[in-house]
Amino acid sequence: MKPRQKRIALILGGLAVLVVAAYFVLNALNSNIALFYTPTQVADGEAPKERLFRIGGLVKEGSVVRNEMTIRFVVTDGAHDIPVAYTGILPDLFKEGKGVVTQGRLNADGHFEASEVLAKHDENYMPPDAQHALDQAEAAKVGASLQQ
């Protein structure tokens, strides 16, 4: 084999290794990504089925029901409500009427089975997507009441 052919074979081998490594990295990222959706987007069917994703909004007042280690509550953006079930210990800042982001999957009944619950860290912070959804829901309520 000539030196030129050895160099070409080495370059092609290196490119093949790079392609395989890029495939594994992208595959790992795709399987571990958890996108954020609002309750309205979930109700409209935009959320993935049988895939991990996050849902955020406010914990609906009067919706928290505790049964030993399973906690059931409703996440709302003002326009739509999504029932959530979580087994585990809730964060200290978790309260009715406060912001929450939950990560999990939708079950066949349309209930969200959460594997993780994150409460907002102070009174002023809310994820931008959740704030936008709440603002849109409030605008829709105002618009509907003005038309009546």
C-alpha cells in the first residue's frame, strides 16, 4: 500500500469514527430530552405520547389530595387543567396557587404521571413559557367577558 493510500484510509477511518460518535451523542440527547408544555398545549394534543416531557403552570386551589405517599393535584394555566399524580416527597415550596413544573408522562386516561416536581423558588419567578400561557389565558377570559 502506498503512503497516499494509507493516508486516505486513515482519514476515512477517522471520519467513520466521528460519524458513529456523533450518532451516539445525538441519540442520547434525543432520548433524554424533556420539552416543556403548558396545560393548554397538552389538552390540544401537542404533547408527546409515551415520552417524557414537562408541564408547568399553577397548582389549582383546592386540588391537592394526599393519600400516603401519592399526591394528586391539578396544574392549570387558567384555560385548561391537567390532573397530576406524584409519588414521593414534594418540595417545601409546593403550595396551592403557586407555580410548579412537573416532569413525567401522560397515561392512557390523560392524567399526568409525574416522576419529578419542581416548585418555583421565589414569589417573582415563573418559567417564561408558563407566564406567557397564563397571560394568554387571562387575555382570552377578558376577551370572552367583553363579548358577552
